[in-house]
Amino acid sequence: MAKKLKVGIIGVGGIAGSHIPGWRASEHAELVAGSDLAEPVLTKWGKENNITKLCKDPADLFHDPDIDVIDICTPNNFHAPLAIAAMEAGKHVICEKPLAPKPDQIRQMIAARNKTGKLLMTAQHFRFGASAKAMKAEIDTGVLGDIYHARSWMLRRAAGSTRPGFILKKLSGGGPCIDIGVHILDLTLWMMGHPKPISVTGVAPAKIAHQPGAFLIWGAGKIPKEFDIEDFAAAFVRFDNGATLILEVSWLLHHDTTSEDMQMWLYGTKGGSHWPKCEVLTTNYETQQFYNRTLKNIPNAMEPHALECVEFARAIAEGRPSPVPPEDALPLMAILDGIYRSQETGREVMLDA
């Protein structure tokens, strides 16, 4: 068997914990190192995971000839510079979503990928869920015909984190729009076959976060006054093939859900679909009969966060393309960045994705 790929994680205190089972399960990779600016967090993480190669400066991982893969789990605004430096040092990179807050940063990451020949993947874990894979496979048969409209939302009721990496724009680049909007929008564009977005009209205000007593149920609870991003975003998107999309995301909406409501409707010339119900809706116009059928999907052997790491390592080992290439992230982030620009101008924004 070929030598296992050696993996180093940058940013060990948050979502990295969901990646570790995947590296442990992989037949192609093993986790050997970690880096974090918070030394107590790093030390504790090292002891808990039996990792002795620890460093505060991520450059130490880049310069380590034994490291093959860098797993970036830092706040969003650090993704691009870390990924570019890692690839230029000869490392493959899997990076938490969003790949970067700004489309130009993603273009720079793609350029670095092209220059170095290293694999670059966005960790969009929802693609690896059983229901999403089943829905995608069914849609790819053409059952919906030409998809001309989509409705997607990911809505929470006071559900989110008060950690600085989420609520300070200098670290996150934005709020729920790019924290959770990136999930449902990625799934929607993937299901639609990646039409090219050409314009977006959007809003991204903070309507609830600064009200007295406003809180989020993860982390510290009460929202600090330093919160400087949106708590809600909505948009209308046009694509070059004539298709349209309505998107809604929020951490703090007065919405009837115990934690999170994530849904996607796709409408095509032959049928419609709903995820996560995995329903396909068609009509026989000769008999005037409606048909609703529900897909049955085979459950994953592991959680999607873990599975994405397994698949990335497999792609490297077997010479396959990136499971979620950065080209998919570029139109995605062009839309989300366009929402912020539309909020600022109060106008429709033309996109160059």
C-alpha cells in the first residue's frame, strides 16, 4: 500500500473536530499535525487527539516536508492567504466553506492551484449527505427537464454562534449570508447544473441582533454589541439560461422552527422536486393526474463532514479531480458578495462569475 498522506489542520478549535473522524477513517491519509494561534486550545487539542506536532505559526506546517495535505478550519477571512501559501509550498488543500468571502480571492486561489498543480477543495459537506446525493443523481437523469426556477432557504430562530469568528466582519467577512447561505446555495446551484449567475438583487440587514436582550443559543448567548454583520439576507438571482432563484437565510428570524429550517424547491419543464424530503413531482397531462414520489436513499456509513475528508484523500491518492472544485465556489460567492453590494447600493448588481 502507498504511503499515507500526512495531514495538518490549521484552526483546531471549531469545525476541525468534525473533520477528525474522516481523517481517522481514511485509508489514504492520517492526521499528524495541528496549528492554532490560541496555544492553550492547541495544547489541549493535541493531548485529546494524540498529536505531538503542534505549532502556532501555520508556516511551520507549510515548510514541513512530511506534510502532504493542509485542512483549513480558520475564520473565513484567513482562508485565501493560507490556502495560497499552502499550495505554493507544495501542499494539497481542503478548506472550510466559504472558500473565500470575495470572488477575487477565489480567482487568486484558482490561479495558485493552476500554478502548483495541487488539489483544492471546498468543504461543502451537505453535498456528501445521503439525501443530497440521491436527489442529485435523480435530477441528473433529466426527470425535471429544464430547471427554470428555484426557491431555497436556510432559516434559524436565534440559532447561531456568538464567537468572534462568526460575528465580526473583519474575521468572518459576513453573517448568515455566507455562513449558512453558502450551504443551501451551493446545493441549489449543484442541483441546477451550475447555470451562470448574471445579476442579483438582495438585502442584508441586521433587524434583530441589536434589539435589547437579543441572543443566539450557541456559545455565550447574548449577542455582544460588537456584532457588525447582517442577521438576515434575501435575494433574487437571474442566470444566463433564463432561470431564476429566490434565496432566504437568517440566524434570527421569527420563524416556526426549533432550530433550523433548510429547504430547496426546484421547478422544471417536466417536474418539480423538494429537498430534503427527496420528493419528485410530475404531471400526466393526458390523464390530468398528479404524481408525487419519494426517493429512498442509502444512509452514509459516516457523517458528511467526515466523508468529505475521506473523499478528498481518495481523490489525491487515485489522481481524481477535486470532489468540490474551486470553480464551483466562484459563482456561489459572486452571488453572496453581490447580495452585500446590492444592500449597499439599493440596486440590482451585475455579476462577473
